Amino acid sequence: MIHLNGIAVKFGDFTALKDINVHVKEGEFFTFLGPSGCGKTTTLRTITGFIEPAAGTVVVKDRDITHVSIEDRNIGIVFQSYALFPTMTVYDNIAFGLKVKKLKKPEIDRKVREIAKKVDLTDEQLKKAVSQLSGGQQQRVAIARALVTGPAIICMDEPLSNLDAKLRVQLRNELKKMQKEFGITTIYVTHDQEEALTLSDRIAVFNLGRIEQIGTPNEVYNRSATEFVCNFIGDINRLSPGVAAELAKLSPEVDPAKHNYIRLERVHVGTEAKPGQLALAGTVESREYYGLYIKYYIRTADGVLKVIEKNDGVNIYDEGQQVTVVLDPKDIMAYAPEA
């Protein structure tokens, strides 16, 4: 569907993107994830035509669109700020692209009302000025405007970042549901790891203008290809050389010379070590209560380990309590130190 081949982008002497290669499948929800300034939005803007690459090609459905104008690419765009016309009605905002295409009034009306219904905007809301709507409703207007022209692709640049946390989670779920219903190929940009993991079919993790890994949420989380991805996706423990050496006695797969990591939910408190597992004595230094789970900070002889345990309402450990922490060598992710 979408092929980015050897894309490089330069701003003067600064190289913003270096050899970006991506293949997005038709109907896929594909996310560009990474910290600020890593190149994810620049890549999105290259796809949509706002930026022309210094090298490489953008190919959509076997058509090279690298030098095609923005309006001729058939790509819907939802900006971070929504870029709506605040004094215009919701109806006119959604209809804007159709009017530019010079469609007849009855067809414009039919298309606007059809798409409004699909994104849960009422006839009453269509009459209102955009400025009268809530942030969540404005986001729906922005999506409706992007979809109403029937684009082959929709690109979204951090569309939830301006919303409060509760609304962000609610609209995240609605966004995924809408994308599945429309079946439209979606490119989504975010710096929020949780957002990327919950929404995406696949994720490209960016760092310093390069892609570190492309994979499913499960792959980038549980089989992080690089040390950067391992640290950027979710929370993690970096094990001390002493703990790595103890694990190496149990498994030849563990190399104490490498940087060894383990996810918080892979460490267990209060259980007995099975054959091949490592048990460490520790003291609960502090805990964070989240309802569904509890996060513990446990002081061992080789430093503090963070642990997430499901909250069963019974086995809750207090600060200062002596506990046993169990690790399994098979759960270790290891990376060679950079030269």
C-alpha cells in the first residue's frame, strides 16, 4: 500500500531523516513512535507532501507520489491542533474539502451527514460553531473532515495530545473502533507508548532520524530489537552485573558482560523459585497503589528492583517487609554495550 524507500530529509546542513524504509499494508493501523525531535512527524509530512525528501521515494499503490502536490495525493490529514475553522459551523468544516472539489450541494449534504453519523456527531451539533464544542467533539469533526472526501489513507499527527487523560483513553478506544469500521489505512504519530501499544497493528520506533525497530506491539515490547527500544517502550529494570552473574550460573544464555534488562511484570514477589530461576532476598522500600496492580520498589543487595504485581486484595506487602524476589533467565533482554 505505502512504501517509503530510502527516504532522507535535510534542513540545510541538518539531516532530519536517514534512510527511512517502511512498508504499510492496506487497512493497517501503523504508528510512528518516538521522543520529540526523532523524525516521526517529519516522516508523516513527507508522506502527505508538506516536505519533499532529499532522497528516496514515496509510493502509494504502486504510484510514485514523491513529487505529487498535497491536494492530489488523496490523503486525509488530522493535525495535532485539528486546524479547524473556529467561526464556521461543524457542517461547513466537514464540507470544506467537498466544496473545494466543487461537488453539488445535494451530494455534499449527503456525504456530510453520512460521515457525521459514523463519528457520532448529531444534527444539532452540525449547526454549532466549532468553538462551541468540547475537545473530544472537535476531534471527531477533524476526523470527519479528513474522511469525508474518501481518502485512501488517513494520517494523524498526535490527535489526542491536547485532551485530558480520561478523554484521551476514551477517544483512543473510539479511534481504533472507527478505523476498523472504515478499514482505512492509517498512519498515526505519537510519543505516548501506551497509545501506540493499544492502537497499533504495527509500530515503527524512531530515534534520531532513524528507525530502530518495526514490529507488532508484542514484538517491540517483549522482543525489543535495540537497547533504545527496550528503554523507551514501557518501564524496565536494568540488572546489576552481580545479578546478571548469578543468572548466568543458571543459564548460559545470560552474558554478564552485556546490558541485561527485565520487564517489571516478569519479576515476582513472594513466590518460590522453580528450578532454573533466581531468588533474591529483599526489602520493600516503597509501593505505588494503582488499583488493578501494585508497583513495588524492592531493595536487594545489588540495588532496587521495580516489580508490578496484580492486586488480589490479599497479598499486599508493606514498606519495610522482608520478601523474596524471583527472576527467570528466559525473561532477560540483553544488549551488547556500544563501542
